[in-house]
Amino acid sequence: DIQMTQSPSSLSASVGDRVTITCRASQGISNHLAWFQQKPGKAPKSLIYDVSSLQRGVPSKFSGSGSGTEFTLTISSLQPEDFATYYCQQYNNYPFTFGPGTKVDIK
Amino acid sequence: EVQLVESGGGLVKPGGSLRLSCAASGLTFSTAWMSWVRQAPGKGPEWVGRIKDKNQGETVEYAAPVKDRFTISRDDSRNTLYLQMNSLKTEDTAVYYCTTDRLWFDPWGQGTLVTVSS
């Protein structure tokens, strides 16, 4: 199975900060990487697919980059509604696997 | 707008069975690939399995922890996805989500809670 890791596991940031989350895959996954945002008690929401393609309706402050085994999610200017847990996920190989999550909270 | 509504969750004893349903609307369900994803309390999401559409032979793939115990099926006439869960274990306790599988998962339903406990 492909193992996904994320760093940091949590971070504290202020409104307006630029935030970067890193996701690493244990082997190459081409461009088959997605990012999700999850708020407490809610279903995960898809933000980005194919490394850098924004889902419809997702604001452009979210961006994704990377290739091979290392990927990043960047939030350009953190807003109150962005405080949540973020997961990466690979869909290159069965079983599809998620990272352990990065919790972003208010400093 | 695509809407997915899961149902059928509840409390079941270890070794028991449960069938979850996912009613879909706002999409051409018969050509949609669908997946189930679960999330144990306080944990990250875990993919359970995928079913492709009839043109792809309704091929099903499962994650190892549920293979041979869970069965994914679909009824295109009812726009409904199913997850039959047998021989349930305490570690199957989770919120179960259905999701439209476009290779990536979007959107997701609201989830249904399955609790396996004696």
C-alpha cells in the first residue's frame, strides 16, 4: 500500500497568514493526488484534484503543487472559515489512501 | 446539484450485519462510479471500496480490511448505492460516507454512523 504522510500534523496561524501543508507519498503517484478540507461533524469537502486543479466553487486562495512523491497545499491568506483539518489522498493505486491530516487552528 | 444521502446506520453487535444505502440525485447515476469511505472516531478517512458503472462491468474493488465481509452493489433503476456489511467487528465503527468517484472523490454525502458494540 502507498503510505501518505503530512507535515505538520497541526499548526496555529493567524487570519491573513499564508499557510503551507506538505504531503509525501511512499512511492510515485503521478499526478493522482487530491486535497480535502474537513470541519468538525461534517463530511470532507474536495478542494483540489490532480495535484493542482481547483474544484468548482473553491476560492483561488487555495492552490496545490508538486509531483512524484512530494506535494503541497497552500492557503494564500487564511480566513476564519479556513480553520479546519486538511487531508491529502492518493488515487493512483489501490487501495486509495489518505494522509493523517493537518489541523489548522487559530493562534 | 449532486446530492448523496446515506441511510441504514445504527448500533449492531459484533458478528452482526447491516446494509447501508446511498440515494443519489442530480447526476446520471447509471454512468457514475461510486465509492464508500469511512472515518472512525477521531481518525482520518479510510477508503472502503469502489464500484464502477455497468459499461465497466460494475467492477468492484475493496480495501483489505473489509474484503470478503463487505459487498458493494448498485441499483441504477433506483439511483441507489449499497454497502452490505457482514461479520462486523468493533473496528468497523465509523461514519460511512458515499461519494461520487471521478477518480477523485466529489461530492460526499453527509454520512451515516455505524457502531459495532456488544
